[in-house]
Amino acid sequence: METINIHEAKTHLSRLVEEAAKGKAFIIAKAGKPMVKVVPLAAEEGEDQRRLGFMSGEITVPGDFDNMGASEIRELFEEGG
């Protein structure tokens, strides 16, 4: 990822924003120290954050999953009352 100093970022802000919107994220640095990361909004909502189904085919859920431990849980509630 490209790092750009703050002076250059101010000078070329419009171009840099256009590039970031197309997916080319960059970092703005001040005196060589990274300060902020500029990323397109779609990256926050898109594939980087998508986690649903990431282990598809690697695990299985038992058919009785919704009822697993039901009798034990019921007993715990009945004992406490």
C-alpha cells in the first residue's frame, strides 16, 4: 500500500480520492509517521467484512442442533425455581 506525505496528499487530493474510490487504498503520513488510511467505502461494506459462510464445507451442524442439551437446560431451570 502506497504511503503519501500530507503535503502531497493536499496537493493531489482529488486524484487520490478518485483512485481510492476505485479500490486503491493509501496511507497519509506526517513527517514519515503514518497517520490515516484512506480506503473506499465499499471496502468497509464489501468482501473484507464478509464472514458469512467463510467455513462452508469445512464443518457440519448436527440435525438436532436446536434441541441439543434441551433436557439438561430444562433441569437447570427447574432446580433453581
